[in-house]
Amino acid sequence: MVDVSNHTLVPDHILIEEPEIGSVLQEYGLSRTDLPKIKYNDPALPEKASPGDVIKIVRDSRTAETSISYRLVIE
């Protein structure tokens, strides 16, 4: 089976820890459930990701060097 997470078109998906999650949510005035969702079986997710975790997605951007977004892992 092919590991799609290593493909050049798939942005980096990084599992973030609780202290960083808290600061991100506070910065944007959000709760965890306000974040966009991503399924736990998405092939781009790190293997350790489980429902309830938050993923940081880092993409290349034309207008900025990088674009960062966050997703809540759901079932």
C-alpha cells in the first residue's frame, strides 16, 4: 500500500500537544469543537492520531511562505 503522507502534494500534518492547543484556541477565541474536522482514518494523518486530537496542517502559500490551519480529529 502507498503511504500518501509522503506524497509531494500532501501538506505536513502534525499532531500537536495540549499546551499548544490551548494557546491556539485562546488566540482565536475558539473551543475545540469549533475547529474544522478531519476523520481519524484520513490517510494523511500521523499514525498516532486518534479522535479528540488536534492536527496542525502546514501548506505552502503563494502570498505567504506558509499557511497554517488546525483540524479536530473525529471518528
